[in-house]
Amino acid sequence: MKKNLFMAFGIIALMSLAACEKDPDMGQLDSDLVVYTDHDNSVDFSKYVTYYLPDSILEAGDIHASYWTDNNALAIVGEVENQMNRLGYQRITDPTQKGNADVGVQLSYVSQTNTVISGGYWGGWWDPFYWGAGWGGWYYPYPVSYSYDTQALILEMVDLTGQDADNNQRQIPVVWYASASGFQFGSNRVNMQLLLDGVDQAFSQSAYLSTNK
């Protein structure tokens, strides 16, 4: 599987990702969103013509599936549609005809708060010698805690051409995967711009998806 790692405009990456591209500048990760893409390099994407893309985004994390369907979700779906059409794909919009599509594109979104608590011994950030040569270390009985919000948008392209004629169940092959992840701001406008930029970057670094070979 060919792997690429590239940074789009956005916020810090919170995932450790292996890639064959140059690692990102760690000094820039506090202002950039990391976009990761991977694909099945045995697939010739030029054989695909049509695709089905739902008008909603799966919100992962709950026991029961929920879907993001407001105008912001539609804006993200619309940007994915624009990119797919630019590459030469034709969208099937009728849900009853989705089984006739060559590929399906499914979007998932994860938003969570991460809390870190360090209790007991803690080395501290300050050098104890700052306070004089007589101090050798830290006695720190207080817990140190902090939290941060993160978000991730996942794009997956699945091959629907190999469906069994007898409707026997089989695993759906994922032929392309992309994720855009990083900090989540308190500003909805900023978060949306980061996600839209992440979509654009995912397609930008996946030129092999083009149907025009």
C-alpha cells in the first residue's frame, strides 16, 4: 500500500502516521492539519466511472449510529462531490440506484475531548536548580491535568463492482482512505474551513484517483 503524508492548512496532528513522504516540520504542527492518504496500489482507478456519495456524514463514537446532516455537513459533502467530479467521476444521486455505482464514498467524523492526568511523581517543567544549587528534584504531590478537543474527518472509497450476483455477503474492499485530524477550535467557522481544506488536500495528494489516464 502506498502511503503519503502531507500537511494541509489547519491544526496539530494527534496521530502518529507512517508514510513514505517527508515527515512534517514538527515546528509547524501547531498550525497545520495533517492529512493522511493510503490506497490499494493494485487498483486501476481509471476503470471506475460512477460513484455514490450519501448526503450525510456518519458521526462515530456512539453506540448507535448517528448522522451529521446540517448545512455544514452538506458543505463538506459538496466539496467531496466537487473533487470527485473534477477527477472525472459521475455521481449517482438516487439512493435506490447506489448498488449500480462503481464505487461508494463514505464520510465519517469523530470529535472528542482528551484529558491527560499525571499524578504522583512528576519531574516538572522547570529546572529545580533554578531555585538554587541545594535543590535536587521535585516533590510534587499534586496531580497535573489538561484537556484538549480534537476532530477527525475520514474519507473512504469502496469498490462496489465485485458484488456477488447471488447476493452472498462478502467484505467490501476499501481502495482509498484519507483522514484529516487535529485540534478542534471553539469557532465553528474555523473548524469548517479546516475540514474543507483537509478534503481538498486529500484529493490533491491522490492524483492516482483520476479517471483520465
